[in-house]
Amino acid sequence: DTGVSQDPRHKITKRGQNVTFRCDPISEHNRLYWYRQTLGQGPEFLTYFQNEAQLEKSRLLSDRFSAERPKGSFSTLEIQRTEQGDSAMYLCASITGYEAFFGQGTRLTVV
Amino acid sequence: AQKVTQAQTEISVVEKEDVTLDCVYETRDTTYYLFWYKQPPSGELVFLIRRNSFDEQNEISGRYSWNFQKSTSSFNFTITASQVVDSAVYFCVPSNNSGTYKYIFGTGTRLKVLA
């Protein structure tokens, strides 16, 4: 499979727990993006990596959120002390040139 | 910063009808890209078409065509002879052309194609 892979596809967690999502981009793509999508809305930009460098973070990315991309390959998005408002689909995209390829997302439900 | 407006929240058509999805965008960039993405019920965003801002030629690709008018900041998308599998949420997405290529999504248009 040469597409963008996200793991897990679904995650149910109790409020207050920490969760971590993983994204494996298309191997030759050096740019990677995280988006969050809530029900009935379009995806909202969270953060962007160029290789291993995190170059931009949205105001949506509170201090409970942290993203990494060690060695410029896969990326992880961690949410600490989850809240019910964190329930959403978390999408990862890798980009070559100007075309984004999206993964199937991780659906997070905080109960 | 870019902004996009898709005034049609939801459209229902009968199979084989043509349907046009409207998109109006705002941007301060002089050059930019415009995309249409489709999000079927499975959730994955699927790339459909791309247009750069300095090329206003309208094209047809299979059952898809688009009408880009820079003067009115519109980038409408037409599906000809719609099929049930076209049922999805469609997003018109402007992207800046300066470094981050950050995609800005609106709320999209939900298309329902009825058999």
C-alpha cells in the first residue's frame, strides 16, 4: 500500500486519558499535515511538518496537544488529558508539490 | 488568509442528472491553487481536480468539469450524468502558494444522488 496510513482507525478513551495517533506518510513526501474534523464541518488545520521540523501550529493546537515527526518519516499526534471536545476525526496528509494525499483518519471518541 | 464559501449545504439529484456545486473563495495571495476534494461516507478525502490561479482555462475530465472565474473568485464544479456513487461531501479548497500550501476547508456541500 503506497498511500497515507493512519493508526488506529478508531479510538475510544475516557476523559482525562492520554492518546497517541500515528501517521505514516507516502515515503517520498517531505511535508506532512494534521487536520481535525468534527461532525458536519470541514477539516481544520492543526500543524505542519517539513521533514522533521514543525513549521506551523494552529491556535487550535492547545498545550495539551503535541506532534512530532522524528527523522522526518512517520508522525505522532498526542493529546494529553483528553476532553469530550476533543472527539473528532484526526486526519493526516502528506504532500508532494501542491497535491495532498489524505489518510483515512483516526476517529477519536472521548467518553 | 484564504476563506471559502460553499453556499449549498446539501443537494439532492436523481441519478443521471447533471449537478453543479458552487464555490466562492477569498484570498489575498496573487497566485494560489484551488482544489476539489470528495469525502465519501468512508471518511477518506479523495482528490478530484486542481486549478492554479494563473490559468483560467476550464476543462473537462471524464464526468467532471469546472468553471474557474478569477474575476468573481468562483470555482464551480460540475458532475455530468451523476451516479449514486457520487454521493459524498464535496469540498472546494483554496491553498496558498507560499511555503506551507495550507489547505483551507469550508463546510462542504453534501451531494445525495438518488437511484
